[in-house]
Amino acid sequence: MKTRLIRIGNSRGVRLPKAVIAQAGLTEEVELGVRDGAVVIARATSVRSGWADAARQMHQRDGDRLLDTPAQTSFDEKEWEW
């Protein structure tokens, strides 16, 4: 599909047809980038997308252990009162 760049202030924009927006699953916020000389507009992903699955897989591989040994502090030496 060919389209034209439209002037938006000092920038340029592209109007996306409603059918293209629906087919790509785009919402109000998108990811914009350049890959191999092409402008790529993609669905915005949440910041922590996939973290839960990655944590489960790490736990299954027994890779979710502490990297450093816990250090004793003065808080560990006396009983706390609440």
C-alpha cells in the first residue's frame, strides 16, 4: 500500500487506515523504530512483559538463587519489637 507523508508542524506523519490499525492490533501507544532501512510501527509492549514466564523458567532450572551470600547486620543481632 502506498501513502504520502503529511506535514505535521516541523515533522511528517503517515495516516494509517483503520483496517491496518485493527489488523496490527495497535492502540493509542505504539513502538516506533528503524530496522534495515524500514520504519517499523509495532504494538507497545508493557515494561515487564514476559518477566513472569522468565522467572518461572529460571526457577525450574534452579537459577533463581542469590548471587551473593547474605551479610549479617546489627538488625539481625537483636529481637525486633513491633
